[in-house]
Amino acid sequence: MTAAFAKVRHPTGPRVRLQPLAELDGRAWRRIAQHFRDPEIAFLNGTPPNRMPVWLLKRVLKADARRVDRATYGILDEAGDYIGTIELYDIRPDRATLGIIIGERSHWSRGYGPEAIEALLDVAFEERGLQVVQLHTFADNPRAQAAFKKVGFSEVRRAPVAGGRVDVQMTLPRHVWLERRGGLAGYPPKRDEGHDAR
Ligand SMILES: CC(C)(COP(=O)(O)OP(=O)(O)OC[C@H]1O[C@@H](n2cnc3c(N)ncnc32)[C@H](O)[C@@H]1OP(=O)(O)O)[C@@H](O)C(=O)NCCC(=O)NCCS
């Protein structure tokens, strides 16, 4: 972990705070297990419901989160309660893939998702210097697509996948992220930062 990355270990939005997975408390882990067991959330996420006991799920997810190509956080709301998980995975030198699950239904469609994503994009573009963040969602998840568009993602590809569903790939290049926040520091990239994604 670089010193620069360590500096922003708890990225924040107006209401949310991202807490590294390894630092979550027992209450949060019980909620994670509930969210992963929920058939509707599993469907939205394209995975089978997970029936692991909390201790095993914790062990598996913590081991995953230690991978150098992942940055996984719990999403805490303004009361400090755990409401979901967000991560960058398959992190490469220039790009990464974003995944998010807000597991608390009480917090859906209230802007928490975009806030958490904005906080994670700071990690991706500012701290890690990535050129592109991409993601996959399903065509039958319009709430997710709306939330991703709000923070600047745009659709690049649709493709049928198993189960009769349609995968929607969306991306957010660094220059779009920078333009959206007003062309602030760090743009244009230094020569040694590699090519501009435009
Ligand atoms: C997807 C998710 C991250 C979005 O975060 P969120 O905080 O709920 O997003 P927002 O508050 O921005 O709401 C999304 C927008 O979609 C709209 N929306 C909700 N349901 C909708 C529907 N069925 N059709 C169209 N738009 C819908 C909302 O009204 C809102 O738009 P508005 O703010 O202009 O009113 C979150 O809902 C979530 O994690 N859901 C469960 C798991 C999941 O779907 N994960 C994503 C897998 S790729």
C-alpha cells in the first residue's frame, strides 16, 4: 500500500463513509450475511444466494479483500450503520471493475449508491491513478443503470448471457470523471501517467 493510498483509507461522501472490509464489526458482518442470503439481492447481483454461516463468509470475503487486485469497503450511512458493500476488483495498472450492493432496502433509491460510488471513484482515479473504471450490470436492473449514469458512467455494450438475461457493460474514463468535477488537479495527466483514455 502506498503512502498516498493510506492517506485516504476512509473515503467519504456527504452522508456515507467507506470503511475497509477488515475493519467492520460483528453487527456489520451479520448484515452482510443477511444481504448475501437474500434471493432478490442475489438475483440483482447475478449470483446464487449464499448460505455460508457468518464466520465462514467473513473468512472467505476477508481473504478475497486481501488480494492486491481488490479494494473492498463497507458502506456506512450517516448514523454509522453498515448498509452495503462496494469494491474495485480486477484492478490493473490502468483500470478496474466496480461492484456495489446496498443490501438495506430502506436505503434504496435515496442516493446512497451514487454517493458511495463517488467516494470509491476518488480512490480509483485520485489515489490509484486509474484511467478507466468499468462495471457490469443487468438490463433488468434499471435502478442500478440510473444510479451509474448519475455519476458519469455510460453504456458501451449489451450482450446476452446465461439465464436469458442481458449484460450491460458501462465505463467511466478518467477524463469524464475529471470534467464532471470541473477539471480539477491532476488533469491533464503527467507524461508518465500513460495515455489519456479519450
Ligand atoms: C443499484 C444501487 C447501487 C443504486 O443505488 P441507489 O442509492 O438505490 O440509487 P439512486 O438513489 O440513485 O436511485 C437510482 C435511480 O433509479 C430510479 N429507479 C428506481 N427504481 C427504478 C425502476 N424500477 N426503473 C427505473 N428507475 C428506477 C430511482 O428513482 C433513482 O432515480 P432518481 O434519483 O432520479 O429518482 C442500489 O439500489 C443497490 O445496491 N441495489 C441492490 C443491489 C444491486 O442492484 N446492485 C447493483 C448490481 S450491478
